[in-house]
Amino acid sequence: MSTSAEERDEPKSPRIENLDRTIAHLDLDAFFVSVELQRRPELKGLPVIVSGTGPRSVVTTASYEARKFGVGSAMPTAKALRLCPEAVVVPPDGAAYKRMSGTVMDLIRHHVPQVEQAGLDEAYADLTGMLAPSAAMRRVVHDIRVETGLHASVGIGPNRLVAKVASDAEKPDGFVFLSQEQARMKFADSSTRLLPGVGPKTRERLERLQIYTVDDLSEASVQELTDEFGGRQGPWLRARARFEDDTPVQTDREAVSESRETTFSVDVEGIAELRERMAPLVLELCKALETHGHSGRTVGIKIRYSDFETHTRARTLDHSVSDRATVGRIASQLLDEFQPSRPVRLLGVRVAGFTGATSKPREQLSLPFG
């Protein structure tokens, strides 16, 4: 049984209040499941999976009871049910999650003026200069719990990277603050996958260099990393392992693109049927562009085959577009030019290069497709 932040014996040093920069990362625990449990209290304590019902559905979120069986986000739902046959599958409700997310973000901004929403269930807050930043974030967590019934984990540190990793260190109900050096010591023996931005393929390439842990990466030769990953990514990876990060909290981040995509329950082949399947995506996308007051100069498509090989094609115009007729026509032309060579698993359409954004809602917060 996990203990709350108030019950844990937390270290009192270093004093985060004395750092030049103080950044917090707040992450709502098992967000989609938690929202569903608010509406279905009879499911509390049971292994619950939020997922679509199609043969290719994936888990969007699993309750901690389901996670004990090895169920995790992005796992195929069929596999999750093999691991946990007694799991209760609940279909996702994107509208409900967005409403709850909006409530939570308003609560955070009530206590901290500089907030960057990083997703439906997470946000960064710049606490620099606040007299008692830890106390401010405890008030945020308390208000979220009282007002919504949701639980959140918080990491606090001298930069976004430390805060992000710290917020996940003691979930659920975690409250962890670390200096850069403490983060290096605490996570030295962790896999490099702990670091945001290090995915499975990057980890495999690192392991070919005999680099397995965060500490291994922090001590790796810059030249060796540069030879393998290039002059930009190589040094960047080493900096990540040393928990170096100067990325600011961006309170007014504007969306630069919007997209819609769908994964088919059965592979689709043939240009005619793919065009037919693309039409509702274009309609939904263009309605969203109109609602948000967005238009863009680049129209693109995304195609994924059954083996997950993914291709994108795009065309940049000399003027911005957002209307259904133009977006649909260009997307169809790109599809015709690409001519998929085998059945398609996923199809998407995108408008990017936004210009003239208005004061209407600006953030694109997407939900995973089941």
C-alpha cells in the first residue's frame, strides 16, 4: 500500500527554495481510469483498463490493480486481457477527460501563474522566486484531490528534466524534490529508458556501445556518442544523463499543427476505399481548425502498414488553408501519388504551419486512438 506525500519521511535538503530556478512537474495518477472511477465507484479496487474494443485496440490507461499483472499503457488490449483476464474494459470518453483536465489546469493556475500544459494529465510550473514553492505545490495537490477526487504526483527540481523524472519516482501520490546531483545519484543505476526522449531504438543503439544505465551514459565519451548519433544528438544524450536542461516553461505555447488519424480494425486496401475512409477525417479536422481559428500552409497524410512501417507525405502551399474542399483535394492527391503498395493499418491527415492564430483555444491535446 502506497503512502501519501504527507506520511513519507522526506529529505529536507537541498532547500529547493534557494535554487536559481525551481520547476515543478505535476502528473495526474492513472488519469483516464481515475476519471472513470469517479463515475463508476463500484469499479474501485478492481483491475480496470480504459481501451477501445476493436481487435487492434491498445490500453490508454490501466488502474494500479491491473498494472500488478503487467498491464501497461500502449499495450495491445488483447495482450492485456491475456495477462489479466478479469480486467474490466471501459471505453474512453475523450470529452469527459478534456473537461476534467480543464478543471485541474485551472486549479494549478490558481496557485501558480506560470504554467505550461504538456498534455491532458500533466503540466510544468515555474516556481522560481516563490517564497515556499513546495508548499504551493502541496496546496495544488490538495485542491485537486478535494475538488475532483483525483490524485497527482509532483516532482520539483532545478529544471524540467529533473522535475519530470522525479514526478514518476514514487507514483502514485508521489511528492519528490531533487537537486541535479541528487537526481544523478538516485537514478544512476536506472536504464537509459528512464530519460525522456530515449526510446527503445535509441536504447538498443546505446547498448551496442555497452551503455546500459544512466550513469554509463553520463560518463560516456562525447566523441563516441557523436560518432554514433551525430553532432547534435550525441552530446544531447550525455547532457540528459547528467540531468542538464535549460528548457523554459512556456506559458503561451501556440499549436503549430492539428491532425486526425484512425487505426482500422481490418487492413484497408485500394485507393478508392482509402479515399472514402479519409473523408470523415478531413471533415473532423477542418471543423476543429474552424473552431480553433487555425489555418496552415502545409497539408500532409500519414500511412502505416500492418508491420508498423510508417510513411508521411506533405505539400506546402503559398497560402494558408483550412477548408474541407482544399484540404481534402490535396490529401487525396498525396494519397494518389503515394499509391500504397499493400494493405493499410492506419490513415491520417494533417494541417501544419499555422498562421494567424486567434484567441480561440490554442492547444492541441490529442487522445490515443483505440
